[in-house]
Amino acid sequence: MTELLYKEEAFKIIGAAMEAHKELGNGFLEAVYQEALEIEFKTQGIPYIREPKLEIYYKGQ
């Protein structure tokens, strides 16, 4: 098995996502889980950037 480069960080992020899903349950749109995960990240002190601007190069543009 491949060793995770950021093992501790990965476990914290996955744990936060699982907590948000456990609290909300199934059936919501992505935006609802996104809001909940943002709150969970703040609660757990996990730094994040919400929807950063990405530069995409497509067909030379």
C-alpha cells in the first residue's frame, strides 16, 4: 500500500467530511454539504480556501 504524504491532514479532512455527513444525513445538494463542511473545518481548526480560482488552459487559451 502506498504511504500517504499528508496522512494526518488527510485523516482530519476525511473525519470532518464524515462528521458533516453524519450530522446531515443523505439527500442534500452539494451546496448544503459544502456549507456544513466549511463550518466543520472552522470548528476543527482546519485551514481551507473555499472554491479558489483555478487557471484552466484549454485548446491553447
